[in-house]
Amino acid sequence: MWLDEMRALYEREGYSRLNATARVCQDVILTKLAASTRLSGGCPGFCVVSVTTHKSAPGSSA
């Protein structure tokens, strides 16, 4: 699909021209990133990264 067609599709879904363009850019970057990760032997398919935050108890120095 051409980039202009992708943008037009998002515009038909209600995105403004600017947001549709940004969404297409995002889609292209994520697609390329996913393909490079699979090719480089990284995680197969879809990877999930878990982020854990720890809160310190009030009065602790941690």
C-alpha cells in the first residue's frame, strides 16, 4: 500500500491530515523495527517488555 493511500485510509477513519500522517510514520517505523528484530535473532514475532517500578516506603532512603 502506498503511503498516501494509508494516510487517506486514516483520514476516512476520522484522523486529521496531520495525525493521519503521523500514524502512517509510526506504522512504517514499527513494521521495520519488528522485521529487523525477527531477522537479527531477537525475540520471535511479538516481544513484551515488562517494566517494574518500586516505591520506597515513606522515610526510607531507597
